[in-house]
Amino acid sequence: MYQNNLSNNIYMQKIGFFLLFFFVNFCFAQQSDFKHIDFTKADYIAKTYKTKKLLELNKTTHLLTKNLETDVEKLRAIYLWICTNIANDFSLYALNNRKRKRFLQDSIKLEKWNSKFKKVLFKKLLRRKKTICTGYAYLLKEMCTIAGIESKMVNGIGRTSSVDLSVLKMPNHTWNIVKLNNKWYLCDPTWSTGISFPEEGRFQFQYNDGYFLTDPKLFFHNHYPIKKEFSLIENKSTSFLEFSELPLLYNDAFVYLKKHISPSTMYHVIKQGSAFNFQYKLNKKVMLKNVKLVYFKSDSEIKLKPKIELKENLLKITHTFKRKGFYDIHLYIDKKIIATYTFKVLKND
């Protein structure tokens, strides 16, 4: 008995050391370091290579990467090719969601369904080039492995305007981390690919580069990993409560924003007459006339008149709430919705 306990203790110490090393290894991967890389060649290869099926994945990966020198260029070609060739299958997502909810309280049936669904998922992916988040993440991981790049699939919560975090009982999204130059970076090929229109039963390719090697703190606004170390955020709390209280960012936020500086939460209670500050570090140049804050009253959009300042890439917006009430505030840049915040303005006694 003593020997067994001693062995177990040694084993647990080794595991603990491994996990500590594993976690520390992830912590320092915080920034994308590839501004100096020109992706023109990789992008051209990805956009011009076509194949009807994915049955020869080794061949496809080889043809995409053979003339590229660096791992990040190879990753870029693989990533962009996936995001411009693999369509999102919302009907498959809806089917899986219904079944998982149905079997939520029956672990045996849920396990059987998951096993069956994997076969359906990969059959559609390989033969019809259609899939959902799990298929995108799996494909990126497999193609990276073939190209000699380490990648992992990450399960967690993907937050959108239609997701009610208060009732969500299981992971609803999958994405990737990839290792480049001994650092880990975040990617979401699913959300980079395009837009689904469930009511119309169609999908539209619309590549979003904002989810390629994204800054971890920005990525965390709508990606909560079940394994917290996969957030890649160093020395910072990554609790689900903190995640649920963050401002709601939309897909175009990841195109326009380099950092979301303030406010740090979505919900606010302030006094009438209070001035409130919004701050962002931008990825691209914008014109002040194309930045606006709005709220909706009944069916009417009401444009606010805040003070807007733009110095280099730092955008500052200050608005004074003069009337009491509830405000659902939306930030737009170039007619693209970026973020949502809510304000309860109380009477100033």
C-alpha cells in the first residue's frame, strides 16, 4: 500500500510539473509577431488552388505549402484555403444541437449520438466540402500536422448576439491554437469563413481576416475555452463570469479593432448627466464621419452626438447621457456593427 501511494505521489508530481510547464508555455504567446511577413504569395496559392473533394488531403496540403518557406506562410495558405473553399452547413449544426439537447440527461445516448455524428460530419466534409466548427478545426489541425505545424483543437463557448449564456449548458463551438516559432496563437476558421442565413437555407463566403492569429485578449471577448490555459492570456483572470460580462463584439470588430480598451463590461448603471468614455485601438484607418453611436427607440434608430477623437490609431468617444432611461448602445464604423453596450441611466437626485 505504501509503495502504491509513493508511486502515485511521484506520478502526480510529474503530472503537476508537466501541466505547469504546459501552462507556462502557453502563457507567453500573447501577440501576433508577423507584421513583417508578406502573405501575397500564400494568399495567391490559396485562392487559385481548387479541388472538388478532400479525399487526398496530403496532396492538397503539399500543393498549398511546397513553395512557401516559413511555417506562418504555410499556415496562412492552409487557413485561407479552408476559409474560402469549405462551406458552413447550418442544417448539420442545427441537427447536432437538437440531438445534444435531447440526450443531455442520458450520457449513453449522447455518447452514441456523438459517435454517429462524427461519421456524418466527416463524410460531408470530405465528399461535399461542407461542415461545422468541429470539421473546420479538425481540418486545420490535420493539414497543419501534414505541413509539420503543431495545432490543437479547442472546445468552448462561442458568444454571439443570439447565444444566451445564462442557459447554455454545454460547449457550442470549436476553434484552434497553432504553434509558430515556439509560441501559440489563436485562430477560428469557422468564423473567418462567412455568414450563414438559416432562414433562407444558404451560406455566403465572406472571409474575415480578424480571426487569424488574433490577439488573445480580443479573442476572449467571444471565445471562452473549457481549458482556461487555452485562452493564452497571461496573468489575468479568465473566469466564465468575467467572460459573460464583457461587451458584445461582432465579427467586424475583429477587422477594425486591434484592442478593445474600454468599457470593460457590457452593462452599466450611471447617473443622468454623466459622461462616459469609450476607447479603442484600431487596426486600420477610419474617417471620423464614419464612426457613430446609436440606440433604438421602438423601431427608430437614433444617432447620438458624442465627442469623437482620433489620434493615430487611438479612437476615443465621450458621450454624456442627459436623459434617464435604458439605452442599448451600438457602435458602428463604416456602417459595420462593432460592439453593443447597455446603460441604465438613473435620475440625478
